[in-house]
Amino acid sequence: QSPGDATVTPPGGQGWDASVVTVRFPLHKLDLKGGVGSVVTQTCPSGELMPDGGAESGTRPASPSGHAEGAEADYANGAAGDPRTGTALRRPGGRAPGRHPEEALVCADEEELNNGPLELVASRAQQDMLCQRPQLLLLGSLLALRSVLSQECTKYRVSTCRDCVESGPGCAWCQKLNFTGQGEPDSTRCDTREQLLSKGCAADDIIDPRSHATTQEDQVGGQKQLSPQKVTLYLRPGQAAVFNVTFQRAKGYPIDLYYLMDLSYSMLDDLINVKKLGGDLLRALNEITESGRIGFGSFVDKTVLPFVNTHPEKLRNPCPNKEKECQAPFAFRHVLKLTDNSNQFQTEVGKQLISGNLDAPEGGLDAMMQVAACPEEIGWRNVTRLLVFATDDGFHFAGDGKLGAILTPNDGRCHLEDNMYKSSNEFDYPSVGQLAHKLAESNIQPIFAVTKRMVATYEKLTEIIPKSAVGELSDDSSNVVQLIKNAYNKLSSRVFLDHNTLPDTLKVTYDSFCSNGVSKVDQPRGDCDGVQINVPITFQVKVTATECIQEQSFVIRALGFTDTVTVRVLPQCKCRCRDASRDHSLCGGRGSMECGVCRCDAGYMGKNCECQTQGRSSQELEGSCRKDNGSIICSGLGDCICGQCVCHTSDVPNKKIYGQFCECDNVNCERYDGQVCGGESERGGQTNLWSLSRPCGGRGLCFCGTCRCHDGHEGSACQCLKSTKGCLNLDGVECSGRGWCRCNVCQCDPGYQPPLCLECPGCPAPCARYANCAECLKFDQGPFAKNCSAACGETKLLPKPLPGRTCKERDSEGCWMTYTLLQREGRDRYDVHVNDTRECVKGPNIAAIVGSTVAGVVLVGILLLGIWKVLTHLSDLREYKRFEKEKLKSQWNNDNPLFKSATTTVMNPKFA
């Protein structure tokens, strides 16, 4: 609760159980666009209303835009009115003189609330529910008020009234002449209504077009179940237009019922019963409506493997019992067009024969798609359409056709030839979503009459297909008549309100207020269950555009019913300003006034068209107002006038924008304690003249993003008192000369450690650099011996050792000297203490080293030769022994093959 906001009090100091409460609010803040929120309206002047004289006070109705008519409100621009209080209701049939022609109003006490038929201003169907619960009424009203009062205006680069309207639903435009001051941009004219009023803009100078709805056609009664029939909406971006749609279920509404039956062999006994029940089906329809028609169709499956047996003999008679007369399998056959002749129905159904297939699932979705896609062939009228789907098994769906090499997706079109679906083997089964869309498009409500084991499966299917029902079918379909009656009552007692597909720029939501007291808010579609005949229910429709749209239309329908609401949508983005006369004198004779802003003629520019371009293009002039090619004009914080930036004045108190390109201001600096450049100075916590004279609160000034601190303060945000007390070492040197003091804390050079920058653990010791000075100062020798005082003037020789860095380096004579370096203030400043003794090591005997080396090399060579000789001898000995061994094994022939003996012996055969 705050000044100007709504307050709620019980009347006469009564407790909260009172039947009437009072809601007070400023009328100019009330921006309720009809609907539930408008139950909070204003108290009627005494004796103003009601020919029945039953009320002591009356109420003023809310206009379609949500503003009260009696407050002299400008409907198009949403002008303000006077504060009033109360609770408004109306009684249909009466009319208050001088008031809204469609409303007859009374201010109700407790008795009238209970007697009815009263209704809230926004919605007559909600009276019973809300009047019985005043706390709920009050809560809904306050929530609606809170939503309105919390609207803000977020603007960016606004220069025209249309830009302002498109910036957001909370923005309004002031068309008052000379409303902006020197340096103020035209965007100052765009703000919330409250801000513009506070800045001195009169209510009749405020342009604030609102979204609203206008009823074009509204016929009630007869066979019209949905009203109104035509509505025109004027939509402002981001602001919803609200209107009510009433559905009243008519008694005896005409019905078309198409019975689609599975004729696979397992449905044999069901077919026999359906043949007997044909007359009963139509009689059951006539109990519900005076105009009922019935049709019949049947299905099996696609006639390709693996769905049916394609053997020629099986195609002729697919039944397992060859003696049984069966018909060939088929996808879908339309047997009987919708008719009111029960005898014809019974005759045609009586001619049907059972068929058969192979797999368990059937081609039912194929058949349903054709029933929905062929309205002329089926004979559908523009009435309630029921499709009874009777089967005892599941169904094939999209993708199953690939098993039979059918790859073309279902096109959702009618393909009946001679009442047969002959293209079944060319198109795949439809998907469930595709079928659901087609059924909804054709306003067909399916009733799945299935056996007990399939109920769960088809209940899942009804979750996807809207306005569908499932009934448990007995094994022989004997209960099909009662099943259809129950399913119809279930379907017709539930109403879904939905719309066709819309572009992304339009959003539609529904609030459902059902006759059973159930309410649903901000739903993607309306939904009420338990709807009774001749009992109206109300849906509140909210349509919002995200941007200025083109003229378009869409249709709202109650699923399963033929009634529709045609909604025509028009943009509400234009500003109707008074200065349409284009008086050139207001702009120096060089332009015309549009909504309080000058639109200059060619060759002129400026707030009052005072700048002549002198042949330069606007791009050239704007180029001199840019910091670089990638920046925006005047940093977005000024106007380019004749090639120079004129910076805007800021809405932020004490903020100044300046600079050549308006790139600087005096507030965008670092903050300390929530204040620019340190906030207020600590002087007893009170503001004085000293602090007021300093825009940054006494600590510093903000200059183009940088704080310039006053004496006594320092830091990036002037957050510190200027002092070095905490930065002095024992010798009084600030940060030991190895850093700087900021905010009384040492900022040490890299490597040195706070708090006083005394040590640098990670820094390398400069031992080698001070070795010559140590030798010179201590032993008076080395490279610096002749000019030791000049070369090592800043280095002192300490008589006593002190803590420091110990070094060990070799001097010019090759001796090791040990010394300690003690760092003084600053960087690279050391004193040295050198030990008195050095470690001098005698040089080695070169001759002995060389001789022993040579001797060693010779001895090693001789040893290696000896080893080589021994190894060679052993190898030769082993080879010789092997030769001897082979020699002993050889056998030599003693005869010389070339030798010829001198003796020849001849044998006489007789004496042999």
C-alpha cells in the first residue's frame, strides 16, 4: 500500500466476512482491458440507475478498453479520470439511461448478489462463482491492478510517436508543443502516463492508443452455440486485447454418425450383431437429435506382404475356413453414404462379408484418413460429426509401410475410386499427429469402440487426438448402441476452444470459466468439462501482438462443433495527433509539426528546422558527430545539430552529459559505498554546504570516467584518506623505496612483499655484479683497484656482518671470497661485508699430469695389443687342430690314373 495505489477496506468497519468490500484506486491508473480484472470499477452516484429502483447507488460500466465512460476519458488515448470506488455488477435486460447501450447496471447488496441473475461487468458466466467468494473476487482484482500499475516504459532511440508506441505497452507520447527543453531529446516525450503528467503534460496531450476489441456480429440462440461470430481486434504491441466468447450447448443439434468397422476375420460375430442393430443405431440418434444420419464403411489392411497373404488363392478367400464365404482383403471401402434411412443402412450392412489378413494390427488409420479427407463422398453436413471406429486389435501407423516397400508418405488427400481406397498400396499409413490434425480440421469426433484388451492402447491414442473417446466393446458388439450414446454424451459435455495456426507475432491465450466452478487461466486453448445443455460457459480470449502487425484474420472454433468465431486483427500503432494541419509557422516555416515534433523540409534540420544543410548530405553532417566510423551519433546521448553535438539533459538528478561527442558525464565513475567517487564525506554523517558544493559528495569530482580526488582523499573512487603513515619503514622511508603508497597501503614493485616491500624472496641475488666492488673495497685489488671510490661510490663496506644475502665468488687471483649483501632503501642499492680470509687453492703439477696421462695411454695400448695377440693365437690353434682332425679322416687312392703299365696279360679262353 502506497499513496496512489489501490486500497481495500471492509465497509462500515465490518469484518472481512462482509459480502461487500470497497476497492479504492486512482482511475487514471486503471488500465484493465475488460475481462475478469474489470470487476473493480467505480461507485455509482446515488439514484442514477435501474428502472426497478432496487439500488440506492449505481455503477458506471467499463468501456471496451477498460476505462470508465463517465470519467470523460479519451478512448483512443486512454485519458485519466477521477478516482471512484465500489463493486460493479449488471443485470441483463435492463438499461441505464445515458450509459453504455449494452449494459444495464446495479450496485448490489448482499441480497441482490444471492438472488441474481447478476453478473460481473466483464463476464456474465462468472457471477455465481465470484459472487459466492468475495475474497477471490478481491484477490483477482488486486492482482490485475498490480499488473497494470507495474508497467514501465523502456525506450531506445525513440524519435517519433510511432516509435514510442512500439517501445512497449507502458509508453505514452506527449504531443504538447515546446514540451522538451534545450538539449532534451525527443525521446523525453515518451514515458509512462504518470511520468508525463508529473512533467507537466496535460492529459489531453497524451497519446496512448490501447488494444481493444469490437464485436461485429453477435447472434445468440437458435442453433448458434458460439457467440460472438465476428470480432475485430486493434492490437498495440505488447498489450493484449481481451474479449469474451460464450458457448451454449444447443439441444437437439443435428448429428452425422459414420460407422467404420474392422472386417478382419476376428470380427465375424461383431459383424453379425451390427447387421441386426442397424435400426437401433439410428433410433438411438433420434433420441438425441431430431436430425440424425448414419453411414457405414469397412476396412482390413493394405493388400501387400506382410500385411495380407498375396497367394492368388488366399487373395480370393483369405479366411482360414475355406468353406466360409469371405470377401477379398481391401484397405477401405465406403459402403453407405450418410442417410436417415435405417432400412437402407440395415440392407447395405447385411450385404457385407468378413475378410482376413495376416498380422494383428489393422489398417484403421488409413480408413479414418479417407473418411476425414472425403467429405463429399461420405456426405458430411456442417453439423456434429461422429466417427465410430470399431475394432478388436491395434493399428499400423507411419513407417510400417516400409515393411511392404511402400515409401511414399501419406498425403492426407482423398483417393476414393468407386468407393474404394485403391491407392492404399502407393502411400504409407498416416502418422497419428497427421490424422489428429485432419480430424480436427474436418471437425470429426472419433469414438473408439474396442474390446477390453485394447482399451488401454486407444486411451493413449485419445491423449493425442483431441475430442475423442474410448468405449469398451463387448466381444460380439452387442453393446455398441449404448457405447455410442455414452461416448457422445462424454464428448458433447466437454468443450475445447482452439484456433488455427498463427504467426509468431501473435499469441493467444484462454481463460476458461466453467459452469461447474472450475477456472483455468492463461491456457493455450479453452477447456471446460461437464457442459450442460442451454447452460452458457465463458471463455476469455487474450490476443497479444509482439510487434506492429499487418491486417490478418484467424478463426476460433469449438472442436467437434461447426460454430466459429472469425477474428480480424488490425494494428494499433498510429498516433492520432491534433496537429495534423501541418502548420509550418510552428517550425520556422521550414517544416511541419507532427505530434509535437518538427519534420523539416528538404535542406533543413534541427529541433525547429533552424539549421540549413547548405548542400551537405545528412551523412556528412552526421559524420562530424561521430567519434569514429564505428560509433553512433553523439554517443547516443545527444542530437547532431548542424554537424555539432548538442548533448541531452539527463533525467538523472545532477547528471551532466558533455564532450565533443557527448561521450562524457559526471556520474559514470567508480563508486565507493554506492556513491560516485567516494560518496559523502565523513563529517558527522550530515550534509553541509561544503558537501553540497562538491557534486561527488566532498571526496572528488567525476571527469569523463575518472575520479579527480579533493585534498585529503585518494584512490580510484576517492575512497581513501590521503596518508602515508602505514607505509613508512623503521627509517621513515615510504615503502622502503620499492613501491608507492596508496590508500595508506604499500603497492610494492613486482616481487617485493607487503606490508613495507622489505623482501623479495623470488628475486635473484646480484652477487656477480658486486664481486669486483667487494674485492676492491676489502683487499684493494681487482679490476676496480685504481678507481674504487668512483666505481663503487654508492656501496659501503660494513665492518660487521649483518643479516643479508651471502655470496661466494672468485676474485681476480682465483681465490674464493665470501661476502654478505645488505639491501638499502630503493632498488639495486646494497652495502657489503667481506670476510677477512679467502680460500686460495694451489694449481696442479702439469708435468706429472701430462706424464701420467701419456704413460697411462701407452700402457693401455700395450695391454690391448697383448690381449689381441693372445686371442689371435688361440684362434689359430683351434683352426690347426680342426685341420689335423680332418686330415686323419681323409682316405687317398694310391694309383695314378695317368700311369700305363708296361706289362700286358692275355688270357687264352681255352685254358681259362
